[in-house]
Amino acid sequence: MNTSMAKIDENQEKEMKEKGFSKGTITAGKTKECPYILTIEGSKDTLDPMNLDKFSNKGQQFSKVWVKFSSLRMPNRCKEARPVSITAVHERF
């Protein structure tokens, strides 16, 4: 990666964090009850994005994302992750 590209990435990261976004990764879950797992960089928590389908584009899911979310007070539907509600998501490159 050249220096100007690294500078753009650093500027984007600073801007997104200032807007309240977290750097995350979405992966496929291992069970039907837990179709997606969201991990946040720097956190040991694994999250279950309950409403991710609301943000998908014709079924397309992004793996690297900038995400805003809030915790949900409800029973977990999957063992390995706690439920959250996505409030905003953007693809991260």
C-alpha cells in the first residue's frame, strides 16, 4: 500500500470513530439459530446482529464493516454471541 492510500485509510478510520462507528467483521454463524456473528476490533465479545438483514443489499453481506449497534435485553438465540441491534452499517475496505 502506498503512503497516500495509508493516509486516506487513517483519515477514514478517525472520521468513522468520531461518528460513533466501531470497526467490525461479520462472518457466517455455525448454526441456523445464529446466521451471522459480528466481532468488534479490540473486543473479546462476539455479537449476534439480530436485524442485519434490514441492512443487506439484495442478500449481499459485507465482511468488513463500520457498525453502530445497541445491546438487546432478550435471551440469546445462539450460545457463542449476545444479541445486538444494528443501527447503522457501512462497508469497510
